[in-house]
Amino acid sequence: MQYADIIAREADSLPLEKQVEVLDFIAFLKDRQSRTGEASIPMTIEEIEAFFRSFKVDTSGYKFDRDEANAR
């Protein structure tokens, strides 16, 4: 038996108001999945550089200090 069949059988045993909630939950999951799929598309180097250029901050002299960061 497929999961869709099990879900349908279980949803069919619920009152109508709860069946509507199941449909709302399915819509929520599909929406979240579509948003996650869009976010996982890798950006090109040009897109990444353009994103950081928009901040207009000079970080040329910045040096990351792990010990200092962990001390915070």
C-alpha cells in the first residue's frame, strides 16, 4: 500500500473539519518544499559578488580571528 493510500484512508476516517486541516497541512508542506527548492539553486559567482557589492563595505583589511570570535 502506498503512503498516499494510507493518508487518504486515515483522512477519510476524520470528521470533515479535520479533513480540511489535513488539506491545509498538505498545502503548507508543498509551499515549504517549493521555497526550499528555490533557495537550494546555487548562485553564480557574479550573483554572489553583486549581492556583496550592494553593501558597499570595504573588507579588504579584514582578518578573521577564530579565537576572538569564540571568546564572544
